[in-house]
Amino acid sequence: MTRIMNIGSLDVRDISEELAKSLTSMVNIGVLIESDESQILLKDVKKINIGATLRIPSDKKINIISHNGELEVDQDFMEGIFDETIFLVNGMLKLHSDIEPSLFNKVVYSILVNGEVVCAKNLLPVIKQKGTVNGKILSYKGDYRFFKGTTIINERFLKGLRKGSRLAVETLVFTDEVSIDMFEEKIESIQVLEKIITLEKYDDLLAPLVDNYFDIEVIVLPESKNGVIYYDKTIKIDDNTLDRYDGNTLYVDGNVEYFVKRDVSISDKICYLHCNKVITNELNYNKLRKVTGEDVEIEVLKGKVIKNQGKMVLSDDFNEEITIKNYGKLEFSKNLDYEKFKLRVVEIINYGVLEGPKDKIDLIRSKVTANYGKIKEVESLDSVEQKEENKDIIYQNIAELRL
């Protein structure tokens, strides 16, 4: 008796009768591809935690294109496919606007995307008919030029455009100083799929050029003496990095971790801060509240902050109050001084895995104020049953497997 476990894409259309008879279960399969015949052969096999199943008639010749990451497909790509095809994409499928919907409908048997699909609007009906998308679909007007991600309008960007360009963008950032005459000459219209970040003085300029402007999220930032600095991810500000700023407006598409020990006036460095959330300590709370918008959450951490992003075994050096932020695997050893732990650890914010002894797990759990991950008891190392159980696995931890 054998098992198959942890396979990204498992194609069993051509499985042999002998192997099918020996199988007892298939566990943790991302996509299971079956035929009429294989379904009959595997009818008694337990199928546990199957993400998606594709059944292909045995008399059909169907090819499979499997891709991890970003896959770009245009008209030339489609014309090179001669049989019906399944697209399995773990990442992003980007379909160019030059693809003819009739050819796409003829060639594509099915689409399975774990991630994101970007396409022109004329392909959207076919994708919804033939596709299963675990993520989002971004569709834009076919006669527009599409820009993925964040598009920053500046002099260099405008110089690269043709006159009267029509643009489709996900997020539009317009905070740089530009020639208004060049802007109006180069851009005829803009389709924004996500949001706009701009200065108040550009608000009236954008309104007539952006499709459905008043239906889009628009974040208007105040001007500052030294301009706006844009970050597309979480940033850290401490004593070493604070001096990078000199009266700037900061827009951060993520969180800001602010831990400055110096007694400085934040407003001299940062006149305005917009982000998802600010994470700081009690010392800086009031200062930060003055330079952030009312809709920005400020999370206050108490005591010394221990941050784990990998694998860490917690020591018993608890000489002051401690807040723990865990993004990886944090292990609590049996030899830890749990009396000190109980006294000094203020809170644990968990995004990863906390693992501790069975008799201490309730104490560990009591310190967790926010749990977005898992809390586990230490597994027994001498579990003979577990070792024996793993002997019957014939395939395990494989991205793609065809039997």
C-alpha cells in the first residue's frame, strides 16, 4: 500500500493499473488531472486536500503548459499552439491585447491560475468561462497601453511616451514636478485599476483625463518643502535612517516601523506620513500622531522588541520588558526560565509558527495578543509510528508529476 503527498500538479491520466491498485491515498495535491479511465482505476483511492480537479476525456489530446512565476502570452505565442491546451500558472498570467478572442477560445481548453490574470477586456468573458482563478483578474481597455504595478509620472516617464497616449495602470503615483504642457501633450486618457496617489495641485488636472475618476480611490497628499518620497513596501526608520529626510512627505504602500531613540522633532524631518500602519513605542506615539492622517493606525509595542523572521530558539535573557514579533519559526525550549518569561514578556504578535513544550503551551498562548499563524506543541522525536507511516510514501514534495 502506497501514498502520494505534497504534489503541486499531479497528472494521472496515464497511470498504470498496477500502480493504481497499490495506491491508498493522495494527499495535499494542488491540481489533480484525471481522465475517464484513471477515475475508474482510482475510484477507491482516498483523495485528501485536493486544490482543484481537472477531468479530461480520454479521447481528447490536451497539452498542458505549466509555469511558476510570470507568464506572458501574445498572439504569436497562441499561433504556435496546435492542440487544445490547459494553462496551469502559479503566479501571474499576462495576456496581451493583440490576442484574438476567437483563437484564444479555440486553443484554450482550461485555465487554472493561482495568483493573478491581466488581460484586455475583450478576453474577459472567455477567461471567466474557461478559467479558475484563485486571486484577482485585472482587465483593461484593449486600445490602451498597460503598465503593471505602480506607475510613477515624472519627466523621464513622459519623455518615453508618444503624443496622445492612452494608458492603463494599476496604481498611479503623480507627486513629482513635471511640465504640465508635456503631461497634457503626451497623455490623452488614463484607466486606473487600483488607486491614485497625487498632490492636491494635480487633482484638477487628473480628473478629466482619468476614466471614472470619482469612482477610484484617490489619496491626496499635502505638498512639502522637499517633495514626496514614495516607498512601495514596508520601511524601518531608526536613529541611523531618520536623517535621510528633511521636511518630506512620505507615502508608504505598507507599514512603517518607527523606533527612534533620539529626542528629535519628527515634523522637522517628516512633515506628513501616509501608510497602512505605524508600529512604534510609547515614546514616539504622540509625536507620530501629529504627522499622520487620522485613518492611519498606530500600533504601540511595549518594552524591547524581539523580531524573528527565520528560525529562532528563544533564550532566557529576560532582563527587561519584551515584545516579540514572530514572522518565522520561534521555538521555546524546555530549559527556558518560564517564571521570568511570565514576568517580562509583555506580548507576542505571531505571523508564523510558535512551538513549545506541551506543559508550557498554555502559558505561551496567554502571551499572544494577535495570532495570524500557528501555535504548536513540540512533536515527539521518538514517535516510531510516525516514522513507519512515512515509509509508504512513494512520491512527495514535487512541483509537477506525471504518472
